[in-house]
Amino acid sequence: MVKNSSNGAKLGFENKLWEMADKMRGHMDSGEYKHVVLGMTVGSCWARMFYRL
């Protein structure tokens, strides 16, 4: 279901994104999962930085 937000934008994908994130996370606690995501983000940034050199 698509809802209008307070600024008039039509939104509908947020629930689907949360469902996919919960499915990927599995039974891991969200506080623990943030370390996984942070590590992947930092690793990706480092890889791009070193690839440019």
C-alpha cells in the first residue's frame, strides 16, 4: 500500500526494505548486525580507495 508522507511524497517501499533486511539478518540481534554492516561499508570504502591508487 502506497502512503503519502507529510511532505507529499508517495512512499511504499520502506516496509519491503525492512522485510528484506530482517530476512538477511536472520536470527542475529540488530545491535550485533550493525557491526557486520559497518565492517562491510568500511571495507568497501577502503577497497575503492586502494583501487584508485
